[in-house]
Amino acid sequence: MQPTISPERWLEHLDAWKQTDLTQADYCRMHGLRTNQFWYWKSKLQSQAPVTKQKITSGFAIAQFETVTATQQTLSVTLPDGTTLNDIDAANIKVAAQLLEVLR
């Protein structure tokens, strides 16, 4: 009586047979397998999903982001009499220029 062979072992036999140029019958003779069982397991295992571990992912990805806050560059102007104009930036540069023209 032949010992029971697990489905995983049959899968190993099928993979090994595919690597050879042997017929199924010749492979079975070389390994002491019954050809009818070989054909049964070949048919059964090919119709099922592969017996391999698959990594299952959730479909979500980890995202990393960095918030970059642009620092607004400002200008300060101090006149010879000590008057100071602070926080001059691109939004108010024209007003600051007009003010400096008047103060000149």
C-alpha cells in the first residue's frame, strides 16, 4: 500500500516534473507514483489557486508630507534722524518708497 501524499507534496512533484523532459508516466515510474493519482492531482491543483502564500495589502499607502511655510522677507529702513520703517515687504514696497520720497 502506498503512503498518502499531501497536496503540497503533489505540488512539489508537479513542479519537479515540469522541469524535466519526462512524460508523466516516466516520471511516476522513477518516483514510485501511481499515474492515475498523478493525473488526478495535476488536474485538481491546476484548477485551484496556487498553494502559495500571498501578501495581502489593504490598498492604502502610507503618505508622508512636510509642510513648508515660506518665511516672508521684510525690510527695515532707518533714516538718519532715527525714523524707522519696519516690515516693508513686496505687498507694501510701493507705499514705503512713496513715504521715503516724501521724508527725503
